[in-house]
Amino acid sequence: SQKIEQNSEALNIQEGKTATLTCNYTNYSPAYLQWYRQDPGRGPVFLLLIRENEKEKRKERLKVTFDTTLKQSLFHITASQPADSATYLCALDAASGGGADGLTFGKGTHLIIQP
Amino acid sequence: NAGVTQTPKFRVLKTGQSMTLLCAQDMNHEYMYWYRQDPGMGLRLIHYSVGEGTTAKGEVPDGYNVSRLKKQNFLLGLESAAPSQTSVYFCASSYHRVAGANVLTFGAGSRLTVL
């Protein structure tokens, strides 16, 4: 069966350092991999996506890598700030065209940036 | 720009009662989804719709019914609530895609407690 794994433990990072979150998957061939941020009591918010044929994508302080051989994506936040503290979800998007059957989400990693 | 609006935000039910959660989006999105989020389980897809008048089952559809009578609204119904349906419910929507990623816009969530 399909499986998505994210660090289940909370990740504590010192302010200013780079936070790295991991998303591993099995029995899946996603066309895209997406990252969402979720704050307490709120819905997830889309941050960034990467295509299966891309190795790396950047957006401001965010960077995502995608290794389809290792079946792994890494999500980096550089120069981290306390405001980056949240739960980060990775989501697999299987359909390469026309599909509408939703995304499959990991359980999320709770990131805490300490001042 | 309201985005995706869910009502109610909170509800407490007794076992066996029925209720309907309403999701409304003002982005003219074709696709709409209902997810539930439970501690340690992540987001799981209940039902989805690819357009007005259509619905389809997701990963955990049992005990729920849905309807999409208007493009902007997606209703989730519980005919006979059970304690196992205590959860936070999220509605999401996205554009029809011919090719490209399926990026979801989520509502703020509806917290349901079944006693």
C-alpha cells in the first residue's frame, strides 16, 4: 500500500539556522510533490511544489528537493525565524494531467524555531 | 476574497444525530474535496467532486454523504453520527487541470465532536 512518512517527532531549531524536513514515500509515483504549512486551528496553506523531473525548487527562504530514485523530498527553511514555527505537510500528487482525486498527505512535521 | 468558507466552525452532536457541513468557495473552482484530520492520522480524503452534480468516494467515505448541487457549494452530511466521526473536517477546492499540479485551497476547518 502507499505510504508517506514525515518526521513524527517535533523538530526544534535555533533561530537563524536552516531547518530541514524530510518526506519519504513508498509504492507511489507522484507527478508532483507539494508542501503545505498548517498553523494551529487553521487549514493547510500551499507553499511550494516540485515536479518529478525537477531536482530543486526555490522560493525566497524555502527550498525543496525531489529525488525520485530515493523516493524522498527535503524541505529547507533557511535563516529560520520563530514565525516559521508550524506544522509542515508534504503531499503527493499522482496525476500528471486531468486527475482530480485529491492529494495524499503525510502526517506532518511540527517545526519549532526557538529564539 | 473569501476563498473557501466552512460552516459551522464548531459543533457538538450526540450519537445518532444527523448534521450537514457546508463548504462554499468563491474562486470558480471545478474540484472540491472533503478531508478529515485526526491526531496521528493526518489528512484523509472522504469524498470529492469534479464538478456540479458529480461526487466520488475517497479513502474513508463510510458514514458520510455529499452533494454538489451548485458549483460553489459542497455539502458533507452525517446521517447518524458516531463517536468515531469526532474530527476536524476540512474542505478544499482547486482548478480543473488539463496538465499541471492540483494545488488545493483549504477552508479553516470545522471541529465536530460526537458524544
